[in-house]
Amino acid sequence: MANNDKAVEISTREFEETINNSKYKAIIVDFYAEWCMPCVMMAPVLEELASKFKTIKFVKINVDENSQLAGKFKISSIPCLVIFKKGKEIERIRGALPEEVLEDKIKKYAK
């Protein structure tokens, strides 16, 4: 398994196993696309947060390469962070946010 210092890109195949991983307090899935400028702006923010929160796993799903998965979760705008706990969706955060704002929104899941 990859270390948790980075937001690792996963595929549909790895998705179920990842969101059901009980090693972490929460799994944050970043649904993004390479052509999406707000997504590109969020990438370093997510990397920074991944290095701060060791109890949260950060992963990325490319919506163009995993369109069925994006459809299953009704991802209509990106970037869209979907937060899972024990395999269940518990929150969604849409749009590009400053690091401080995003950190405030997710720190409750690190406990």
C-alpha cells in the first residue's frame, strides 16, 4: 500500500477496497479531471492536507477515465470531494476551496 503523504490516484477497480479500508478514520475521494482548472488548483492543497492528516486517506478518481464510477455517485461538478467512513458516504465538498477552509471542514474526521 502506498504511503499516506500523497493523494494517490486509484481506479474503479480499487475503489471499493479503498473506501472500506478500516485502517483510516475517513477516506476522502477527489473526483477530478485533468482539464479542470479548479481541480488543478486543488491538487497541491490536497497533497498538503494528506501530509497533515495521517489518519485520513486521500485518493483521486479521474472522472474521464472512471465515468461509470462518477455516474454512480452522481458527480455533476468537479472538483468534488466525497468523504467516506466505513464504506459509506458521509459528506460532499464541492468546488475549489482555500486550504484553511478545507482543513476546517475535514479535521473533525481525523479524530
